[in-house]
Amino acid sequence: MVNVHIALALFHILLVVPLLGYVAIQRGQLPAWVFPALLGVGGVILVYHAFKVIVKWRAASSTVWINLVHVFAVAPILLFIGLRAYDTPRWAYEILLMQVFAALGYHLYGLAISLQGLSDKIDETKRLSQSQAST
């Protein structure tokens, strides 16, 4: 069974961070096809996370903030860069780069916590099976 938190962390660390980091570092030297791709990805992120905000808000979920960050910080900068293309000002790429580093730190930390919890569960299972075998 795949742990959703581990899968999301790995997705962001291995795919999102490198791709958006590349965009932030290359800036105006990007191939032209990247800008429509950013528009598409930004639009999908906006719609998906706006929907999740509504669902989680109604459920009084404590994790709605994650979706709010995507709606008000991640999607707008991707849409802005996608729309402005080669006319995107430097500050937009700097904001994207800050978001990339924030995502990397957040998801590395989350991955470490999830793996520690998984390790603790494995250790507990071993202890239980050893205690049952000795009785």
C-alpha cells in the first residue's frame, strides 16, 4: 500500500521542483513551448485546488491551507509567467524560485517525517511478532 504523503512528497521533490527550478533559473532562455505549458499547468492547479478548498472548507479540514497556498501563490505566478512569456519581469522568476526552494524544504521535511513514522510502524510490528513468537 502506497503512503499518499510519501507519494506526494516524492512527486514534488522529483518532478515539480526540478521542472519549476529549471524555469526559474533559465528565465528568458526557455523554449517557447514552456509558456503555454505553464499556462496549462497553472490553470489545472488553480481549478483543482480551488475545488479542494471548497471541499475541505465545508469539512472544516485543518489542511485547507495547503490548497489555499496553491490557489493564491503557486497558480498565479505560473499563470503570470505563462501569459507574459518572454516579457516576464525578473521578480516573477525570483518569486517562483523562492517557491521552488520552499516546496523542496517542505516536502523533504514531510518525507523524513513520513519515513520515520513508517520505520516506527515496522519496528512495532517486529516487536509484536517477536513477543508472540516467544510466548
